[in-house]
Amino acid sequence: METREQWSNRAGFLFAAIGSAIGLGNIWRYPYVAYENGGGAFLIPYFIALLTAGIPILLLEYSLGQRYRGSAPQVFRKISKKWEWLGWWQSFIAFVVVSFYMVILGWSLVYTYYSIGTQWGQDTEAFFFENFLGLSGGFWEIEGLQWKVLLPVCLVWLITYVVMQKGVQKGIERVSRILMPILILMMVVITIRAVTLPGATEGLNVLLTPDFSSLTDPGVWVAAYGQVFFSLSIGFAIMLTYASYLPEKSDLSNSGLIAAFANSGFEFLAALGVFGALGFLAASQGVDVNSVVDAGVGLAFVVFPQIINQFPGFNSFFGVLFFGSLLFAGFTSTISILEPVIASVREKFNLSRWVAVNWICGLAFLLSLLYTTHGGLRYLDTVDHFINQYGVALGGLVEVVFIAWFARKLKEMQTHINDISDVQIGNWWNLCLMVITPVMVIVMTGFSLFEEWVHPYEDYPLSGLTVIGWGSVVITFLAGLVFQRLSWKQIPAPKRKKA
């Protein structure tokens, strides 16, 4: 295996780390979560969650990766050979996530093209679900591949493959350095235009008007911790792997704070743009803002094309800006999700990057074909929900409990961070990771399970939720146990020269 790669400098690491954290969820998930959970008042539980769970876990993963210098399975194995499976579980979660994330990137790519001349027409809902996706009639009706989806997905996979083969510095870092400034500039332009549209004020009022009574609702606090947990790329080996490419003397705490607050700032910026645009759409249609609010796929590929149709000018330009921002945000996250899987396989089986990228990208591409079928949206939606709600959350919970309570490494990690960082972290960090974070993740998971029981997700059939949803979570866990039992391929010792 080649010598371990490194970032060219701290700035390169920060661009990559921020690019990983800023993803599709910042644009289409956070605005809706804030709107549903108290509007402006949501910022209170959000920042408390950021300080008591998001940043502490982020710093923990930075310290683990930088201190033990390895992929997730290697790091946990160095701490205890019995816990290598945890790193594999997190890596397989990342593998599953990237398989459907790439499909959404394909949608974003082709919609960037459709923006030119607003080719989706006036009925944007019918265009997306019927014309573009060709969505089948039922959950188990696969009905073969949808070529309109498959071709752009193949293209984004090809670009991703080339970037991953280039490595950490020439691939991931270089792309992040280029795309992140462009992405931020695009979002600033979109937001400025959105908040200056007629009716935008009403949309911003709906988002920002605080409902302080919501702070007594446990569900609001669960939502805050969930948003922070899922938006920082923690819990599934990404930041741990990225930190392993840092030099031995790297400021960790300062880097963690910059990455966390940059992510939060982008979320808030996106929320202003989204709700300004929703206010404009509501005013154009003569309806209440609440009647046009949506999240996720519906917001991005149905509601926003409607908004772009109504723009008083430069419709195509702003369409390209919006879907281009989705594409760039998703791409920088995609390469970060792939890297921990590639690094894990490289170290375990002593493979070159070339071979590891071939295997991982090839297998993930085959899995992503499921989501390019006529029934693909339902499978993507189901896997996304279960992997994020239970895979990522539980993987992060087990990681924190293992380090804090079983391995008892928090004090060592705290000392390591403080020895090489300008900003010193105190005992609040230990308290958060030992008590607050585990309790909140357990409560969050319990709340989600209760909701799952009362209201089956999207009213999909129980067979689909069990096989596709719970099946994806269980398979990643079992795969982690299996891979722990495989032998590590040793690097051959150099032959001695004969005297």
C-alpha cells in the first residue's frame, strides 16, 4: 500500500470538511425543520444541540482520526480489537448512503439542464413524477430502468470516479477548494434575489417569527438534535477519516468550530432564500405561505421549478443557479462519503487506491441502479429515512458510548486536542459526550421508533419498510461483524540485500 496521503495544509482540510458538512440537507431539510419547530425560536434548541452534541462529537472524531491515523475500522481496532466492527458498520452505512445520494445528484444535474428554457413546463409535479421519474403505480412495481434517470447518474458516477482516483490532495481537496467558494457565492446570489421578490417578507415572517411555546415540546428538541447530528457528517466515519490525513501537529478545536459554524451559517442562509422564494410563490398564487411549504424532494424538484416559472426575469439563470447549487453541495458531500469506505478497504486488504476505488465505486454504482428504476424513488426514500434515522444515529451513539464508557478514552482525547490546539476544551466536553449526547440520541431514536409504530413511514407497505428499510440497517450492521472476522493483509516486509 502507498504511503498515507495528507492534506496539503489546514485550509485544504477545512474546505473538504465544510464541503462534506454542507450538503443537500442544508438546502432542503433545515428550512422545513425550522419552520415546523417554532420558527425563529428553533434557533435556541438548535444552537444548544450544536454545542452539546454536534461540536463535541465532531471534535471527538477529529481527535480519533488524527491521533490514531487510520480509517474507522483501523482506529477502533487500535483501541480495542473487539470493536473493529464498529468502524466497518459506519463505513457500510456510508456505502449505502452514497449509493442513493448519487441518484439525487443525477436528478440535480439533469434539472440544471432543464432549467434552460424552463423545460419542465407549468405542471412541475406531473413532469417530475411522471415524465422524468416515470414513477410506477405501487411499491413493489420496479418496471425496469428509467433511462432519463440512469444516464445522468452514470455521468455523475464517472466524474466522481475520476476525482476519487486522483486521491486526497489532487482529487478531494482540489475539488472542494474550487466548488465551495462557487457554491457559497451562488447561494448568496439566490438568497439576495429571493428576499427581494414581492411577497418574500411574508415567507420570512413565517420562518423567523418565534413561537416560544414550542420550546416546551420535547419533539422540537429531538428535531434540533436530529438536524445537528445529520448535518455535520458525524457518526459514519467521514470526519474520522478526513482527520486521519492531517499532519501530526494540527489545530483540531479551532478547525472543528470553523467547520461547525460555517455549516450552520450556510443552513441559515439557505433557509432565508428558500422561505423568501416560498413567500413570493404564495403571493403569486394568492394563497397562504403555509400551503406552499414543502421539504426534501418535493421542495427541490416540484416547488422550486414553480417558483422559477414565476420569476419576473432571468428564469433560466436562477434555475441553473439553484440546481447547480444542489449539484455542487451534493458533490462535495458525495466524495466525502465515499472516502471512508475506500480508506477502510485499502487498509484492511492492503490495496492500492486504484484497486480500492474500482471496487467501491463499481459496487456502489450497481446498488444505485435500484434507485434508477421506475420504482426507484420509493426505495430511495425508504432507505434514506431508515439509514439516517437509525443507522447513522445508532452508529454515532455506539461510537460515543464505546469511547466514553468502555474504552474510557475521553481524557486522553481531551489532552491530545488541547496539546495541539489554540482553543482549549474543558470538562464540559467530557460531560456532553458521557451524558448529554447519549441521552439525547437515545431519546431521539425512541421518539422516532414511536412515530414509526404509530404512523408507518409514508404509508408504505409493511413488507417494503421491513425489507428495504429495516433490511438496509440490519445488513450494514451484519456486514460490519463479518468484515471484522476477515484477516488483515499484512504489508510484505522488504527483502534484505545479500551481503
